[in-house]
Amino acid sequence: MDSRSNQHYDLIAASLSETFMADLEEIGQHPSFRAPTNKEIRIWRYMDLAKYLAILQRRALFFPRATLLGDPFEGSSTIPMVVAREHIENNKDMPDGMSEQISKLVKSSVEKFMVSCWHMNEYESAAMWRLYLSANEGVCIQLTYNRLRSCLGNCVFIGEVNYIDYQTEWFFQGQLFNAIVHKRKSFEHERELRAVFWELHGIPEAEPYKAKIERAGLWIDIDLPSLIETVHISPAAEPWLVSVIQEATAKYDLHIPVVQSALTGSPLY
């Protein structure tokens, strides 16, 4: 890549960062993140027992890198977005090879996002139990959007995921965060809410978080009694396991309802 292209590449990266900071200073949060209309909506995190015990022990939530979330399309561009970039380059409105360089920049930016994913639903989901648990030793922590928002610092942004058709639709890529709050329509059933920390965050409040980033992601300390409203145990769990999880929760001074899934109830005729 020639020097002109290098300069153009650096300007794009700087512009994206400056846009982020300007939006942050103006309104206190990034505009890419759309909060739920109902701030008291229930949100759920389904996990295996080991992950739940890690949360209790560390008194923290884990934010894995976006590259480890399991979706190879995470942070990617849509087909119309790539076509538009190539069209602009072919018409000489940008240096040769710039479309490819933008693609590399977008791809490399994905690992800079640490993401905690939640399911929005007023009710427990049988589908989520099946999707995210391969054994009967599952746990789900339930809280609300407001609880999550109040327990995390302002440098952690929270918003709903937007589901679009990656074959025909697009989003504005000048806002770098847009890539992390869009997913394919095939995932629409997840009704996902995301809490996101950006590794390149430049405000002073972010520095303590950045100092704790690990290769796989980031543990963020949190006040668990203020965060978690109820703990639900897999509907397929044996009675003895229910007792073990209840005792473990109390052992870590978390005195909240710990109940087996309502899906275990017997039908009435």
C-alpha cells in the first residue's frame, strides 16, 4: 500500500475514534445503542453451573471478546455495504485498494469489543434453556434492564441488537459501534440486549477496566445483590442439585430467590 493509502487508512481510523468521542461527550452515551422502551423489562442470562459459580466467586460479570461469541458474522459488513465501497473505489473516489483496507480495519476492530449478551423477555424461555444448555445443570440469572444499567459504569454501553437482512440491508459504518449491535435476522428469536465495553475507550473512567482485560475478555466487578433479582434452575435439574445451588448462592452472601424453573410445573386438567 502506498503512502497516500496509508495516510487515508490512518485518517479513517482516527475519524471513527473522534466521532465516537464527540457523540459520547454530547449525550453521555453512544447513539448506536438503543435502550429498551420499557426500562423495567426482564432480561435473562442462561448459563451452565460452572459459569454461575464463577460469577459468585468473582462477584463479577464476564464480557468475552466479540470474536469468541460463536457467530462468524460478528461485526461484519452486509453485502450492500461492501458493494458500495467497491463502487466508490472503482469510480476513483478513494485510493486503489482502500476498500480492502477498510474491510481489514472493520475485521480487526471486532476483537476490541467485550460483550455481555442478555435475552429480553417478560417470561422464562423454554427455547433458551434448550439452546444454551447441553446438560441438566443449567442456571439462569434474571434481572431488569434498569438493574444492569445502574450496576455498570458509563463507559459500558447497553442497547438492543438490531436484526437485519445482510443480503439486502445496510447500516452506517461511520459509527464503529453499529457493527456490534447488528446481527442477521436468523438470530431474531434471541431478542438480544448487549452490554459492550470498547478496549480503545479513551475516557479516564475506562482505564481501571482496561487494566483488567485478559486474552479472552474482561471481568467487571459488580454488586450482585443489586444486580440479580432471581436465580432460576434448569427445569431438568434433579432436586438434590436445586438444594446445592441454593446453598452455594447463600454461601456467597447472595440472599435472593433461587428457584427451579416454572417449566417444571404439572399440568392441570
